[in-house]
Amino acid sequence: MMNQQKRVRRSFSTDLKAQMVKFYQQGKSRSELVNEYDLTPSALDSWISQSS
């Protein structure tokens, strides 16, 4: 059993969310954004779906 620590809930500004969605729409992959900006895939997915 892996000893995973629960992430501390972080909040992101509307501007940052919009920027991440823009990067995604410009062709940056989800995995690149998740790794580069230390996001959770589910957070990024929800921002993308909220923007459309």
C-alpha cells in the first residue's frame, strides 16, 4: 500500500484558469499543463469544460 499524502486544497485565480484553458486551446497537451503547473488532471478538465 502506497503512503500517499492528501493534497492541500489550493485555489486558483480566474486569470490563471483562463490562461491554462488558453494554452490547452492553443495545442498544449493536458499532460504538459498538469506536469508543468502542478495541477490535477480533474481540475484542468473542469476548467476546460466550464470554458466551453
